[in-house]
Amino acid sequence: MAKIITFVLIVQTACGVFLKLHVLEGTVRPWVKRVHGPLGMAFPVIGWTQMLFGVATAFGYCRGGNLGQCAAHYIMGSAFIGYAAILVIMLNLGGRWLARTGQSQEMLDSAVITVWGIINTFTEHHGGPWTHKDMQHTMMGVLWWAGGMLGLFLSRKGRRSFVPAAIIVMTGWGMSAHTQSLMISTKIHAMFGYALMAAGVCRIIEVCFVLHDQPTPPGLARVFQQLPPYLLTLGGTLFMSATDEELRHADDVGIDYVSYALFDFSLSFIIYLVISGLVHLYATTGRNAAKYAELDTVNADAEGYAKLNQNPHTNGGPREVLHDVGEEEDDGPEAYELTDRGSHSGDSDAVKIGGEDEVDWLARGARGQGVRL
């Protein structure tokens, strides 16, 4: 794997240098761009794979008959972390792309869940007698493709949907009740399930009550929207560290499930920090810096509050929200209005009139007929 990474790095560097030279733009350059872009996007996946191989090699995991379980845990855990990374990217950068394509995030989620469920349904039993683990894993696959198809139907034409989040909740519930041979293994699997259930519930709250079935405004991510991707990162970290070999080794050296879980929590914070940091770096530097600054300026008023013009003479028309640079300003609560983004009526606006605390209930501030508090 190290040789592959070295080769990819050399090719990527050579392509980057060639593109900077701006030569042969009509012939060779378009083909080099087609190589340079996908290689750059593949680097996070290649680097992550190399790190997993390094951990497995250092501790002697995933050998002999343990390869299948090890691969299942690492692939599934990495998928949850990858899903979290995609959510962070879409949260910060993908809004415009979704708007252009006319799709919702849940449409993409449902498509991936459906495909993964079909694969999971036919790959979890490898002959011989059925065990309870085989049946549980197979039914997880059935749950995913059945729910995924429902999600595809409900998410058509750009609509938001609860289905992908509900599937995550149900998957978490199933994993939380997944009994293992060791107590520490049972506890870690349960915590993995709880993390997934929390992520799914938070995602439903986000879609239904935070965004009110609407897409995330570009450049205006709420704090609550960081919870689902972080909890998915935590779930993926817990699941990757829950193989029989890893937990048996921890049990042998006297590590209890609390200490083990706290280590996973810490690791999940670091992973989410790297994901968020890289996305922020991409969004705020280079050719995206000006666009980010523009979005930041446009969204300054997006929470529904705007600075009032200090001139009380509104002439019955819409009040201008302007402020001259260098002008002395009053930043008290009276200096602001709660803007009504759905109506231009001023009947219920609280405004500052004549420098005193008044409420102009009938929008008659210019005639001095406000009700004085």
C-alpha cells in the first residue's frame, strides 16, 4: 500500500506542476486535469485505508479466520465516518450543488442505503447453519433496501424525508441489543447503537424542526446541524474498535469498557476535527475565499434581525436599514427591530421612536401617535 501511495503522490505532483505551467492547453492539459482531479479526491480515502492497514499490522489483527469480521467492521465503520464527512461537506459547500441538481440530501442517502442493503442481504451468510448473527446482519440488509426504496420515493423532486434517519435509528437499536461473548464487547456494541440512535434522532429533528423541511441556506449552518455528523463519526469509531480481536486484547490487559469507550470518544473528536478543519480550509482559502466572504456578508441578517435606521422619519414606507461608517451608534436593544421576512407590514414591529422607548403599534411613529410604555 505504501508503494501505491508513493506512486499516486508522484503522479499527482507531476500533474500539478504541469497544470501550473499552462502549456499545451488545447491538447494535453484537458487530459491531465481529468487525472489530477480524481487523484486529489482519492487521497483522503487512500490515506485512511493506509492508516487502518497500519493499525492492523502493528497489532497483528485481521489474520487467518478473523479477516472477514475485521473487514466487515472496518468497512462499515469507515462508511459511517465517510457519511459524516459527506454531511459536513454538504452542510458547508453542497447546498448550491443540490439546488442545481434539484435533489435533496435524503435522495442521495436513500440511494446509497438501498444499494448497500442489497449487497448486505446476500453477503452475510456464507453457507452452513444459520446463526443469530447471520440472521441479524441479513435482516439489517433487508431493512436498508426496503427503507431505502421508501426513501427514494418520498425524496423525489427535491423533497426532504425522515426515512434515512429512521433507518439509522433502527440500525442503532438493533446493534445496541447485539449480544456478544465478552461483556466489554456487548457494552461497546451497545454504545455504538446508542450513538447511531442519537444521530438518527438528531437528524430527524434537524430536517423537520430546525430546517422546517427546507434545504440548508448556503453558508448558514446551525450549531445543531453539527450533531448528526459528529455522532455518526463517534458510531463509526466505536464500531471499528469493536472486533473480537481488539476487545479480547483490551480485556486481557485489564482495560474496562469505560476506559475503552473514553478513548473512542477522544479519537472521534480528533477525526471530526480533521474533517471539519479540512472542509473549512477548502471553503475559506484559494479561489473559494471571496465566495465565502460574500456568503458571510449576505447571511449577516439571516437570523431575522437588522439594524434600524436612526432617522425616525419613515414616511410610512419601508424603513431603510443603513448605517454610515464612523457614525456614532446606539447598540442598545432599542436600536434593533425584529424583521418580518414573510410580510412587509409594519403593524407588529417594535421600533425606536424619537430616542425614547415606545412601541408604534399602528405604524404611526411619524405622527407621534404611538402607545407609550
